[in-house]
Amino acid sequence: MSSPNTPGATGTASAAPLLRVEHLKKYFKTNKGMLLAVDDVSFDIARGETLGLVGESGCGKSTTGRAILRLHEPTAGRVLFEGQDICALGRRDMKAMRQKMQIVFQDPYSSLNPRRDVKTLIGDSLEATGRRFSKEETEKMVLEVMDFVGLEKRLINAYPHELDGGRRQRIGIARALILKPDFIVLDEPVSALDVCVQAQILNLLSSLQKELGLTYLFISHNLSVVKHISNRIAVMYLGKIVEISDYRTIFSEPKHPYTQALLSAIPIPSVDQNRERIILEGDVTSPINPPPGCRFRTRCRFAQPVCAELCPELKQCGASMVACHAVKGDDGK
Ligand SMILES: Nc1ncnc2c1ncn2[C@@H]1O[C@H](COP(=O)(O)OP(=O)(O)O)[C@@H](O)[C@H]1O
Ligand SMILES: [Mg+2]
């Protein structure tokens, strides 16, 4: 697989960010209390950059992606796209903004209407433009984008059940691309696919990014999947970002105990056969009315009394930003 990563910046995006997420919160009211799915998350993504967002299932990755697009209305915080606070936009302006900000989902099968053919599935996306296109115009645009994502022309009248997982995901990508977006949230786009098809789709996403100058938030529960495509990687644990760094540093010098545990679970053939596998023990803190302090402390090898009292903030530690009381920041604290 090609490695499109170019050396990125660390805690923040290097150029003026295309997307800036500031203190984003998304809480859900449940009958057991308030569920803090995303709790004060901030990051930048530069134009043309890919930020990988990783963490275990249920840690709030999808909710973050959806809140950025306002598919879930954020509870608090700001999302700035090209400097504009999209949370302040009215319905009509938000609709126009959505063309620039698209999402591709994990399971292409469940996100595609089984009763529609490829032409309709991709062409229907154009409704978001609010413009009317003739049949001929629509078909021309559909064929163009099919070519872009590597779908054979002959499939234009096929139905989802006639296609394999890789082709279905290509439809999902085509539906987003036909709107000519600048930014795409890729929510576990290859998790439902076989390994060799995963590589094909990852390569497609990288080449589309280069060709079209796209910016990605690439969500995955699997660190090894984001490794090849991300410039920077943010690690999430129960609603919070615990570490964010360039992709090289995350893999060579993981600093947060949770990142270290995630990395130790990735099998690396031949090298480092003797490295320690960190098994996470202890109970996972509930995201519903979580107690104060660090949410990872119940599973952490380095937990100290302060971890139960104070929630650690992200601080600069060399090339990384890390939220951990046990890790010394550049300021010596
Ligand atoms: N619509 C919803 N209502 C209530 N809770 C939700 C809703 N969507 C997600 N959650 C909860 O928010 C948390 C984060 O979910 P999610 O963002 O889907 O995690 P991830 O994508 O990392 O697996 C989970 O505890 C999940 O149960
Ligand atoms: Mg998810």
C-alpha cells in the first residue's frame, strides 16, 4: 500500500486550518442520566490534510464526526469551516455548507437503499445542491464520478445486492464526491471490508485526496488502518482526546498510557517479537455522569491519587499533545 503521509505538524495543523473544532461537546439525555459522548474536544485540520481519529468502539468518534457536520446538533462548542462558525448558520446556509462537508459511512450496504440502482443512488445526492438537472446532465455527472472512484460504467443500472462490498463503498464515496466537497468525514470507511479490498479503498481515498485536494477526518477503531493515510492522529478515550500527534511520533513514541496499550495490541511481524503486550484491566468508566478526574484511570497502570480528582488537560510534550498527569509536559509540569 502506498504511504501518502507527508510530515505534518503536531498538535495543530500547520497551515491556516480548513476546519477548526473548538471545545465541542455532544451530550445525550438518557434515562440513566446525561451521556457525555463528546466532552470538550478541540482540533484543527489543515486543507489537504488527513486527521485520523482512533479509539475503542463507543468512545465518541462517530458522534464527533456527526456533530462537526451538525447531523447531531452540538451541545456546546464551535465548528469553524474556513473561519466561519457553521453552528451559527441558518437552515438554508447550512444546506449550502453541507455540499462542502460530506460523510462516508462504515457499512455501505445499510446506508444504500436496496431498491435504487447505482445511477439513482449517486444521482440523488445532487438534490443537496437545490438545483434541478436534466436526466442527461445527471447521467453525465454520475458516469464521471463513477469513473473517478473506479466503478465500471456497465454497473450504472446495477442494484447494491449485485455488487461486492468494495464496489458498494465506492458508491458511498461517489455519492459524497459528486457534490465536489472540500472536506469529508470518513467514518470507518473500510471496517466492513475484507483486508485486500480495504487496501484498494484506502489507496483510492489517498489518490482522490491528492487529485482533488480533499481534507479528511478519518475515523477508525483500528490504529493500523489510519497509519497509512493520516498526517496526524488523535486518540480518543470516552469522549476526550487523550493524545494528538503526527503519525510518526504516535507510532514511535506513544506517550499516553492508553495510546501505548492500543499500539501494543497491533501485531508487527518479525520486528519486536518480545515487546510487551499491555492488557487493559479494570472497569471501563461509564460515559453516563462520569466521575471527576481522568476517565482512563480505572484501567491505567500509572494512576495516581491526582488522577481521581483532576481531569488532565492536553499539554505539549515534545512533538505531541498529551492529557495525562503521569506524563511530564514541556513546561516541566
Ligand atoms: N443518539 C444517541 N443517543 C444516545 N446515546 C448515543 C447516541 N449516539 C451515540 N450514543 C452514545 O454515545 C457514545 C459514543 O458513541 P459513538 O460516537 O457511536 O462511538 P464510536 O463511534 O467511537 O464507536 C456511546 O456511549 C453511544 O452509546
Ligand atoms: Mg462509530
